[in-house]
Amino acid sequence: MIQTIGDKNRSTHGASPMMIPENTMIKGVGVSVGIGIGQVVLLERLSTDICPCRILTTAEVPAEIARFEEAVDSAEKRLNAIKGQIDGNHPLGDHSYILDTHILLLRDKMLYEGTKRAIEQGKQNAEWAISEVMTKITSAFDSIDDEYLKERARDVHFVGERVLRILLGVSSERKMHQLPPNSILVAHDLSPADAAQLKKEHVLAIATDVGGRTSHTAIMSRSLKIPAVTGLEKISPMVQTGDTIIVDGSTGLVILNPDAEMIFRYRQRSDVLRNYHQSLLAFGRLPAVTRDGGRKIQILANIELVDEIEIAVAHGCEGIGLFRTEYLFLGREDLPSEEEQFEAYRAVVDRNKPYPVTIRTLDIGGDKIASSLKMPSETNPAMGLRAIRLCLNLKSVFKTQLRAILRAAHYGNCRMLIPMISCITEIHSTKKILEEVKSELASEGVEHCDSIKLGILVEVPSAVAIADLLAREVDFLSIGTNDLIQYALAIDRLNEHVNYLYDTLHPAVLRLIRQVVNAGQAFGVSVAMCGEMAGDPVNVPILVGLGLDELSMNALSIPLVKKLIRSISYDDCLDLTHQAFQMQSAQEIHELIEKWIFDRFPGDFFLSQQ
């Protein structure tokens, strides 16, 4: 019998692990593909119980600040020692920068100076001060609907907790290198320092309570090729060391206390999936040309971190279709300098040569709040001062970013993408500022790209309605389906009462896409898609039939998407698209396309859904 634990009946997490029924299933987020079957090694959450707040005398303050600074120094030395274990031959050799990030965060202005200020001005003991500052920083991210930014808040927590443990005299290390063979690592969370010390040959899989696709746990798991599931919420209190579990990083499913039949089934499935994914990688190296040669689609990747380029290229990307820049602005009290931005953008351009990199300008606002930007409180922030509206309102901030992008573009193939354009005036205003920046850079003798390609993100209905007007003003159009669908269908994807209505194949959505593509074709402007819709294999035939020039997606989706495109004819896709436009509901279109794919690729359809 299979017992499934859903979001509404997780109360069993407080029960003894021995009470868990056979084949209990928990759903999380699959972040590193593959299947692991083995015994749990539970990493207990290290105790960091805070001492009661102690009010210092004025005379005690300098010594307390010095004690805090010594703890930071000690944390830095330990992180540098761990980083020193990662050489060029280590699987995480390309990701040692993650530990550099944590080392830099130790002296982040908000954390480091904020804690010293709390000690000095509040006369608080160091433990209490850093705990309060950590809570303040991380809680600022709680209401943000952005997985990447929430994960960056975890970085602040890891760093702060390491210092706090040193202050408390609690051991800050877990003996990761002493894990027994065939371990399934289960933890509330896994820090980059923990992951860096893993021995791949001993760890079959990882399962954590928290984390998402852009967490460092996810990134490092993929680099180590260890199956991983995050966001399980309450798995760590449910298991104990020695329990047998199955971790399926492909579907995000974890099975506790599996019986012999379940173990046998998953061992077979593991062999099939391993062979299948290995065979797909060969398609990643091939161009995405339809079987009849009637259509070639450029396949690009969406990234948020420089290190993701290696993964994207390994899976066959032909460029970066969306590089998000918000991470440079969030979680800090000061604005990133032009030089800091330039170095980040240049790194992406350099490491992606000769392929194009599409840098999206600042998309702050809505659910992404930057404390450094003094943004007003709004009743409906999703439709308020955000993205290009905010940039045009904060011209100096915008110009600094444009300077950095233009300078980075000098070193490779770079394009600029402007988010949330809703009218022609916004494009004209952007172009005017862009020309001002070019003129300033030229007069200063600073190397930059004077002919960068400019594109807009089509993600509001008004942009679709005037797509023919917008296409005359830019070099390319990119459809952001995540927001476009939400705005067009008046659906909050996070609202459990209505999110079932959010559907990429809604007839209205397909008609909006067709209108944008038609406008691009009429004016000789390429049309890309960079929303989640682009990476779903089920959508591929109809997107080809609609005439899109580029599809940008999560790197792991690229090989299968390329395989499907190379296996279908353009004429068949046109016929399928014509049939879909005769239908009245998303359900009918789903049934049509799924049957169409299953009839042609039954194995791929089944495995891609797993």
C-alpha cells in the first residue's frame, strides 16, 4: 500500500519514524536528476540556541566588537581551508566561487557592519546582535515570489549561523568526509561548505527540507551528479539514520520505508532513466532543425548565475536567452557599483563566447524588493512601479547599469533586453538614455559596444496589442510567458483558489503568441520565448508551428527539446497548430498535442513526464 503525504497532512512529521507506513511518499522539487536507493544518514540541525540578550556596559562594547570580529576571522579561515580542498580536478572546481561568495558575505555591509552597529548602539552581546541582524535580512525575503532571491537569503543565513556557532562555542563542522558508502544524505539544509566536503562515491542522493532549483545545494548536486530533491519541508524530522529511502531527483519524489517490490521497481527505473538521459546528451550537440529541414530553432538557456553557463553549454545551449541581473541589487543596503556590475556581466559574456548573451535590465518591483532603492509602498505592486517603469524613474541607477552592460558587450556577443514594456514611449525613453550613456562613454574614452542589439520582453497584453508598432523599434522580441499568461488570464499563479486556470495552452495564450510572431515576421524581427512554456516538451510542436525563432529554457530541458524538434517535420507542426486553433479549450488542445507526441514518441513522452 502506498501512503502519500501531501501539504495538508504533514502533521505526522512529529511522529516517530518507526510509525511511518511502507511506501510513504513525499513530493518536493527535483533539482538533480537520477535515482538513489540507500540508507539515510541524517544530518541533525546544529544547535544554535541563543543566549538571552545581555545588555552591555559602555566599557564592555569594544571588547564585544573585537570578539565578534575574531569570530568572523575564524569563520573566514575555515571557509578558505575548505575552498583549498577544491582543486582544478575536483568536480566542484568550477564552483569554488560559491565559497568565495560566502567569504565575502562574512563582511557584507548589512551583516558585518549591521552587527557591529547593533553591539555598539544597542549595547547588545554579539550572539544576540548577529541573530537579530540575520533575522532582519532573511525575513525581508519571505514575501518575495522569486525562488532565486529566496535562496540567496539562505546564503546570508549559512554565513551568519557559522559565525554565531563560533561565538557560542558550538562545533561548526559536520563530518561530511566520514559518511559511509551508499548514504542518502537527509538534512534540513545543506550549506556549500558541507557540499564541498562530500565524497561523491559515498553519497547516492540528497534530500532536504528547504531549497529550490537555484539553491547552491541544487547547483553543487548537479555538478557532482548526485540525485537531489529539495523543498521537502519536513523530511528531516520524519527519518532517522539507517532508514531505507528512495530519492527520485527526476520527479522530486522521495519514498520512505519502501517495500521490496518498490525497491525493485525503482532499480529498474533507475537503469532505464540513466540510459535515456545519457542518450539525450548526444542530441544537445546537434542543431535544432526539423526532420524535413523546414525550420531551424535556436535553443538558448535561462541563467541566474555565471557558473550555470558550463551546465548550459554541456547540455547544448546555443547562447543565453535570459540572464537575470536582479541578484546584484537585492539583499543589500547599498547599490552595486558600475564596476561590480561590469565584472559580473563581462564574466558571463566571456565564458559564453562565441554564443550570444541576452542581459535583461533590472526587473525589480512587484514581489522583488530592494532595500537599497527606497521603493514606495504600493497597494498593487505587480502593476505598479517595477521593471522599466522603475528604471525610467531612477535614471541614475538605470544609466549605471546601461554603462556596465555596454562595457561588457565590448568583449563578446551581447544583447540587451528591456522588461515590461507596455507602450512606445517607454522604448523611446530607453533609447534616449542609452544614447546618452554611449555618448558619455565615448567622451570618457571608455571601451564599449556602440551597436548593441536592443530587444523587449513582451509580457503584458498591451505589448501584444501593439506588437507591430514595437517591432519597428527594436532588434528582437522575447515573449515572457510566465507574466504574460498571468496578466492576460487575470490569474495569480500563487493563489491556490485560481491557479488551476493558469494554462500555457489556453486558446487566448496561443493567439497572443501568434500575434507577436506575426508582427516580428512582418518587420523582419526575430521572436524568442524565454518563459517556462519554452522548455516543456509537450509545447514544442506547437511552438515550432507558430514560427518562433528562438526558445530559451532551463539547461536540463535542452537535449530533449532538440531531440523532438529534429524528429518532427515542420509541415506536421503547421498542421497540428492549425488543428489546435480550431479548438475551444485548453483541455482539448492538451489532449490533441499529447496524443500527437505519444503516437510518435511513446518512450520520450513517458520518460519526460517522470
